[in-house]
Amino acid sequence: MSHHKNNFIKALSREFTSEVPIYCTGYPEFEFIDKYITQYNLKSENTNLILNNKNYSIIKQMGFDAISIWDFRRGKGGYTLEDDIRVDGWGRKYKGEWYLWDGVFKNEDIVDNWKHLNLPSKGNLKILGNFLERPSDNIEFVISLPGLFEKTWQSMGFKFFAKCLKHNVQFIEKVLSFFSSYLKTLIEAIQTVGATTFIIADDIGYKKRTFIPEETWRKLFFEEYKEIVNNIHQKKHYVILHSDGYISDMLDTFIDLGFDAVQSLEPSAGVNIFNLFKKYKNQICFIGNLDINLLSFGTPQEVKTYSKKLITKAKEHNCSLVVSPSQQINRKCVPKNINVVIETAKIFK
């Protein structure tokens, strides 16, 4: 992927942008795409930017400046237990499509002998590389990576993870080290085929609070993340931290780690982005804050009013802002509302 400085990359660099960039949080659900194509008469037959049956030329036609690609976090791996409980490559337990809030990483032997977490195959990495080489007309492809906190506790199960926080922190550190080693290897493999911009998906918050205290999070995860961020920056690449939930109290940590941006900034979880603009100004790029509920059930005028407020306040406090839904655009989102966001952002200079 050529690293021209389009408005999205300029925003990550906290530079002036000629237009407010717009970010798509992964490929929207197909039901939404079908509705949008029909309503706005887009050319779905354009096959220049198809990857894994997803036509990214649609995203370009919609007017987005960047989109994350989720399909290359790991290769095949996992097995099935009794009662149709499936264990995936991360060690998480599933029943059907539902994560059971439990995992199989319960002792050191399991971690030491884990063979189910594999990199994407060479063939799939080649497919990604070929895709990134195609002319993309100023749309930036952001490769989604697994997060260290989320994968650590999910592979253990949250109840066991919570017990280990009190009685066996060393085991948490071992699991964390396992996933950190994998993540570093994954990043190198994806960089080799041309990726230059990354988003680490690591949900840290609930509504109104974080999963664990910031001080505890820093003690466990700070050094590993610092090395990963530094490695990415040494190649003059970019890295964003995604987290749903309440993360306002974590911004100092994200800035200390050197993340170029933080994404989601979920208002329904209690994140007041306007307070963050005022406090942090241009220390980090802010991406998101358009709540999925607003985009699904709000009126176009409500969406336009909030979008204008978001952009105006960011400019008032000299903040780097990328307008974005807080989560994936799903089938309930109204095409008109998404279009209003894009049109509103494009008129601000």
C-alpha cells in the first residue's frame, strides 16, 4: 500500500486536513450494503477492490476515506469439546455463535503446548498483499489486529482471570507474553505484504467504567504495548487503539503509549468526547463517537446536528478528528443517516 498522505493519514499525524476524514469501522453488514446500493444507485459490479467477497469499491463510492479489514488476525485452528462447545484458536469457548465468557487457558502446560493459534496462511497473506497493491484512489486500508488485554482474559475466562489478578498474576503475565509474541509475529508478516496502518481491537471498557482499574492495566500491559507501538513507528507506520466502552480515564495511558489515535469513543457508554477535546486537544487523534443507535433510530436532522457539533468542537479545541460510527455499520443503520454523516463532513473546510 503506497503511503501517500491523504486526509486520514494527515489526521493520524495530527496535521491540518483539507476535509474532515471519515472512517468506516470494518465492512458493513451485507443487508445494509444492499440497501445503500439500491437507495443511492451505486455500481456494485465494480470488481477492482474485492477481497474475501467484500467489494470495497462500494465503500470508496460512499465517500469514506479509510476502512478497517478484519480478515487477517489469525489462520485456521481450534477444536470441539463435548456438548458442541467449540474452542477457537485463541482458546475461547463458544456455544454456537456465542462466547461463553470462558476459555481453556487454565495452566502453564496448556499455554506451552498450544498449537491452535496460527498465522494467516501464506496464500491468504499473498491475497492481502495483492489487494493492497491495487490502486485505491485515496482510500486507506487499516488492518485490524487482536488486542492483548481482550485475548488474555478471554482465553482464560473472565472469572478465572479475575481470580488470577488476586492470587496468580504470574500466570496472567505468561498468557499475555504468549499473545504478545504472536501479535509481534503477525504484524511483521502483514507488514511484509505491504500493510502500513493498523488498528488494535482491544475492548477495555464496560458502560461507565473500565474492566479493570487503569493502574492494574498499566502494570500488566503497558510495557508489551509500548514495544509493539514503537516497533510499528520505527517503520514509520501508524497504529490506532480501538476500544468499546468507557475509556475516558485511559486516554493518558494511550497517549503515553504513543498510539496515533483512539477509535470508538462510545457516547452511550459514557464517553464525553467534548470534555476529551478540551482536556487533550491535539495530543492524539480522535476517531468515532457517532453512536450506532443514533445512526439506526435518529432522524437525518439529528444526525446532521450531532455531526456538525462534533466537527465544530474539534476545530474549536484544535483536535485531530476523524468522523466515524462507534461500531460496525449494521443492518439497522439507515442509509440516509450514513450519507448525511459523509456529506456533513465533506462540507467542512
